[in-house]
Amino acid sequence: MEVNDSQRLTFELVTEKDTLLLHQLDQDPEVMRYLNGGKPSSMATIVDAFMPRVAAYTKPSKGWGLWKVTIKASNSFIGWILVRPMEFFSDHPEFDNLELGWRFMQSSWGKGYASEAAIAVRDALIKHGNISALSATAIDENTGSIAIMKKLGMTYLKTFPFQAPHGEVTAVYYQLRL
């Protein structure tokens, strides 16, 4: 599956060659704020934990993986869009309900890049077919991510407790039924 360029952005699946970019993204405490309380990821964590998890669910033919997002005009990496089945790392993955997630450099915030990228990936997944829903979760305080969910056409389903690395938090679940 391919994700077509959007007006300002290009997309390609993350590979091992992108490890340094992923590490750089995770060095900003504000980027990591809602993920783990603001702790930067070590290179060892990226190499030994994050990349093997990404490899486990990456299936290019289905569009699953981390889609690297680059600004066309400057060829600058600004973040990624995650695509994988909901509950992938459980005993009951939902192969027809794909999870969308995102992480972007703080320098790109407030410019519409994350929404533009998420919409491009959403549209490619819908065109590709074989799914009944697209879903996303976020800590309930993460209003930026919740705004992207709404721009994707997702609606609120539920609030639930979530065990994050920095303790239990309240999370929200949004979904777009297809």
C-alpha cells in the first residue's frame, strides 16, 4: 500500500535506517509528556525495544507500520503516523480495526502537519479497503491529539484507565466506523 503525498508532506515506511531520527524525536520532554511523563528515550530503548515492536506489526502490503512524515519543501523529518491493528500485542488483535497514532517534533506543532499526515494515511487505508474501523487513543489531557482524532472524523467511544510508564492515567478512545 502507498500513501500519496499530501499538499506539503511525503510518506514512507520507517526502516532500520531511521533509528537516529526516531531517537531524535523522542529527546524532547514535551513530545514525550503524554507518553511517559516526559522522559527522553535512550538509543538502547529505540534499538532494543521500539524497533522490534515496530517490526512485529509492519506489513507494507496492508499499510501497517510507522509512516515517516517529511516536509516536501525542506526534506525535513517531522514525525510519524502509526498504523497497526487495535490490540495487536494482545491475545485478541482486531485486524479489521486499525489503530492510528502519531508523534511529531514540537517545531512542527500548530501548523496542521499532524492532521494533514493523519488524513492522508486515513484516506489511503480507506481506499485500500478490508477494514471496518479506524481508532485512536490518547491520555485525556492530550487535547492536541484529541483534536486530530476529531479532524479524522472519529467520535468519542469511552474513557478508561490506562497504565502508562509513569503511572495510571485516564485515556480516551475515539473511532471512525467505515
